[in-house]
Amino acid sequence: MREIKLTDDQYSYVFTPYIEPVATVQPGETVALYTMDAFSNKIVSNKQRAGEVFKTLKGDNPQTGPIKIEGAEPGDMLKVEIIDIEATRDFAASCFNPNFGGLVSTRTTRMLHEPLPDPCYIYKRDENGNYTYNSRLSFKWEPFLGTIATSHAVEVIKTISPFENGGNMDVPDVKPGNIVYLPVSVPGAYFFTGDVHAKQGEGEVCGVAMEITAKVTLKFDLIKHHKILWPRIESPTELMCVGSAKPMEDAARIAYCELLGWLVELGWDKWEAYQAITQAGKLYVGNMVDTVYSLVAKIDKEIAYRK
């Protein structure tokens, strides 16, 4: 199996179609790629102050990419099977960003209170694979890809942002054992991933999960001439669609409309599909902190594949 390793200056801090691919993969190929953490690996100690670290960063969420998918064309769908995620160090890093998060004022939501303090939290991995800061802050290993995307057709998008081709969705279901489907908007698809999390709750409330470096094993395939508008996720038991927007209800509307459309593709009558997602659909927040918010609508396969 081929491995894709980048030097520090090769990582991308934007989703873009305008730079040269770091690698090319064939449909049906399985590759292992290596990722930096969201802080470019610069938080390594509880004694650091996050605000000082952020001043030294080139950007957020360095990406392994773009990776060109041979034969991908606009209007195709990229299928990415997440085979495995392995941590490549023995700790995860988190922190508070003084002016970022779901429960603080930001540059766009101004309030009259002081910025948060900016401590760093180093979670050490134990012999059972759990990550621990102290007796209360100790959590199981539940890794997933915080960012996963194909390039937009025209725009250059910061890696802090979710958008219609994926991006920084911070959705815990982007995990081993599941399949992610992404729109293809440019020749070659130009795939990116990074921002791997050892653990994160729904919403990523403070804006920073348990950030790790990782070796990620993915299998790529193309579904030709199958256009989708937003990311889809398939687990062994559920079908899911992701919508990203502000206000949050618009993200929910996108996600549920896309899920309804998926049911129609499977042969459902449109209005019966609307009933199905109303009576049996599920919804959760991936992130409530980024430039726009990401929500996931889901339905059980047992219902989706009924005849």
C-alpha cells in the first residue's frame, strides 16, 4: 500500500483548485496518508498559552492535499471509504482560543466581556488507548476526520470553513467503518483531509477538539455521472447528509432536503420520503463554532431500503 507523506511546507491551508497536486491516486486504490494536527503540531505542553501559539501559525487545519483522483470529472461522485485512523503520537492537544467558540463573543458576534483565558490541555494516551488530562477529563479513543473535502469549482476556501464540498465539518461520523461521498467539481476532484480528532462531542462547543497527528488509510472510488450537491455519509446502519450554513436552521434544511433526495434516488415517492424523515429522521450538530455551522440528518437503512 502506498503512503503519502508531506514535508511541512507542502501542507495546504486552503481548499483550492489552483495548486499542484501532492499525489495522484487511481480509482479503487487504497492509500495511507499522514496528517498534521489543527495547530501544525505546535501545542505540545500544558505550560503553553494558546494565544501565543496562534500568533505563529500560517493558518488553521493544515491539509494533506490536494490529491488528484485519476479520471474524476465534474458531475461525478467521489467515494471515500475510511479504513483506519492511527494516532502517530502519544497525546492529543486541546485549548481555548480567547475569541473563538460556541459560548464566547467572536469577531462577528460582539459582546461586552473579556476574552477567555487561553490554557492548553495535553491528553496523554494510556495503555488502554484512552486519553487523559486528569481524573475528570479522561475519554475513550473515538477518532474521526475533522476536515474532508474536494475542491470548489472556482473559490479558494479557508480550511476553517465547511462548504458544499465538505471542508471543516467536524462531523464525528466521518470515522473508520463509514463511507463519505463528496461532489466532484473540478477535473481530478482535488481531495483534501486533515484535522484529525481523537475525540469530540457534538457541536465542538469550545471550537477545539482533542487534536492529533495521524496516519489515515482511505480507499478511493469514483461513481461516474452521479451528481450530488452536498456530502453524504454511509454507515453500516444509517444514511446521512451534511448541510453547512448560517443560521443553523438553514443547515438543517439543507441536510434534510439532501436526505429526502437520497431516498427519492432509492425509489421513494417524494412525499412519502418527506413523511419518512419527519417520523424517523435524526439530526445532530457537527460544529456550532465555524464560519458556518454543520448539521447531519440521518435515517436508518432499515427504513431507507424498504420496498
